[in-house]
Amino acid sequence: RLLATFADQAPAVPVQPIDPLTEREEQVLALVARGRTNAEIAAELFIGLSTVKSHIASLMAKLGVRNRVEIAMWAYQSKRV
């Protein structure tokens, strides 16, 4: 709820990544924004923990963010979640 409230009040349009997100990155993005842990994401998507970490690192690089919270904020600001 906090992220949704913040996203609704944010005046700036979130920067879109230069490289588009892959389908799997979009799935990981949605799960991170919903507060899932790496282990929960791995189990839900039937992928390894190291693969989840790779997707999260890729998301951070593409979105220009530093952590999971900023990934979640971007997801809400861009109306992806």
C-alpha cells in the first residue's frame, strides 16, 4: 500500500529502460514489487535461486536502481503492477 500511495503521488514519469525488459524480467519485476523473496520467486517461476539473482541484477542495471525497493517503486510508478 505504501508503494502504491507513493507511486500515485510521484510527479515524475519513471525513466523507461533503454533495453526493453524480457518477459521473464517482467515476471520477476512483478513478484519483487509484490514483496516476494528470491526463494519465493524461484519456487513460483520454477527457476534456480542464482537465476533469480541474475534477473534482479539485470533489472537494477536496466532501470538504473540500486536495490529491490527501488525496483518495486519503479514497477508501481510505471504502472507495471
